[in-house]
Amino acid sequence: MACFGPMNSIGTFQAYLSTHQLQDQGPSAIGWIFSLYVFLSFFCGIQIGPIFDEKGPRLLVLAGSVLILATMFLVGVCTEYWHFVIVWGVLGGFGTALIFTPAVACIGHYFCVRRATATGIAATGGSLGGIVFPLMLESLIPKIGFAWATRVLGFIFLLLTVIANALIRSRLPPNSRVSFRPDFKIFRDSSFVLTTLGVFLIEWALFVPLSYISSYALDNGIDSTFSYQLLAVLNVGSFFGRWLPGYVADKVGRFNTMIVTVTLCLITTLSLWLPAGGSTAMLVVFAAVYGFASGSNISLTPVCVGQLCDTAEYGRYYATCYTIASFGTLTGIPIAGQILSANDGKYWGLIILTGMCYAGGLAAFIAARIVTVGWRITAVF
């Protein structure tokens, strides 16, 4: 919740900063702050994964907790562009990576048959944060200001990280034979290459709606209160979309379920968001359905990767995959912002970009399935 809650709330921060502290910056420039944050959250996993395999999660989670708390208590005093880059982008990104990677990898140690269900339930914490934190900020900022509103979040994160440090444990003993160096030999596995490509494209698309849904609503004449609440609606859908597909995936196959949910992301993006305009009803339906479908973009991708390796190697495989995928998160939001500027503030271009990324990700996951189990539609994979 302390890691993915802020990540699922970046639309609220992006919309607020673009009209206050950073109102002199363009959408692409502001997008680089949040893309750097998401990028480091995933990219640093390539080193954190092997450290987790060798040393365990304790020190990693502790260091990440310190950095996340520093981020939330410092962001309120930021006034310049470079302040936000360092505090939110760098400190927040490193802190999230140090907690996120071992937390997900530990779940893989304890669960095999029910791994998708367990990962999905754990991932609902991010959706819960994405519901609560935007609504809290919307309520607190007019009353106590942006600085104290973020400090209130900081105190909540203090409680959450204390609990995380107490509960996150590894089942397997530390493996001293594991090298700290990334092992790119795993890319000899064509199914892993295709899965990584699919995750890259999906993560490229995922954070565009999360970042721009509130700004889109504001630009189309929706009042500011409801525009910020749209992000909470999206995360309500994501809450159910993170654990329910995981439960289904354990029965009918992880890749099978992923293919269905990515297809739904593609359909909702092009059939609901693209023509929505100022229609409140259509935006609510898009936010809820897309939120549900995109929930698997976070909860099922680690499980799909884990299906391709032994449990003892899960940390390395997962970290390597998400290190590659992180470059999609680094460029996705700024490219969408640049497209927005190039189209004179019209959102159709970035929406089509999102749909194209989901189409490519869908093709990659289908190809990975075919490479592994062939064309058998009934195969549970």
C-alpha cells in the first residue's frame, strides 16, 4: 500500500502540480518526474533481486522504508522542478524498488499452486491506496495545504512500513552461491523474451491512463472534485481486478487469464475512453472497467514470469524482466505528454498510443503461450 498506493495516485499529483507549483512546466516535463519514479521502482530490481536471493529481504525493506518516508515528508516543501525530480523521482523510486521487489518475491517463496491468488490479494494494497490517498488529498489540501496533506500521508506510511518490516519474511534460506551480477543468459529462453516484451508494452500503456485520466476530465469540462474522484473509481475497479483474475488464473492458467484481461484493456481504451469526451457516465464506466482489467497488469505479470522458472530463481527472473519493462514506464508518460502538446491539448493521440501498446502486449503474450504449449486452446497455461 505504501509502494503502489502513491504510484496509483500519480494522476492526482500530476493534475495538482500542473496547476500549482509546476504550472510553468509542460505536460511532458512534469511527466518525466513520475516516469523517473516508476522507472526506478522497476529498474533497480535487476540488482535488488540478486541481493534478495543472497541476503534475504530484511535490510532491503528497512532501507526502502526510510527512503519512502523521506519522500513523503520532503515533497511538501518542494517548490522547484528539480526538487520534485530528486525527491519524488529519485528518492521515491529507489525506496519503492527496495520494498516492492523483495515483497513480491517473498510471496513466490510461499506459494506455488495458489501463487496468482496470493499475489493478487497482496497487490490489492496498491489499489486500496489508490482509492484512499486521492480522496484524502482532495479533502485535506483545501483545509491544511499541500505540504501538511503529504505529511499526513507520511505518518500513515510510517505505520504501514513498520508493519511491512515486521511481516515480510523469506521462506528459503539465503543462497550465498547466487551472484550479484544480472544473468542475461535467461534471455535464451524465447518464452521469457516474449513475456518480457509483453510486460514492457503493457507497463508502457498502464501508467498513461493513471497519469492523465483526471487531467482529461478537467480538460473536458468535468468539475475538479469529480475529476480527482475518477482516479479513485479506477482503483476501485483495480482492487477487484487484482485478486479475482488471480483466483481464476490458478484454475484456468496464468497466461490464459492475462490474455483475456489485456484484451479487455484494449477494448475499453479504444471503445470507451477515446470517444468519452465530457460524458460523465462513459468516463465512470471506462474508469471502473479499465481499472478492473488493468489490475492484472500488476498482479499477474509476476506470476506469469514465475511460471517460467524454478522458485529459487524467481527473484532473478522477476527482477530481470521488470528491469527491461522499466524502460517502458520511463518513456510512456513523457511521450504521452509530448503527444498531448503536439496535438494542441487534444487527448486522442495518447489514447491511441495506449491502445497500440496493449495490442502489442497482447500479441506478445499470445506468442509466448504458443511457443510454450502450442496452439492447444484448452491448455491450462
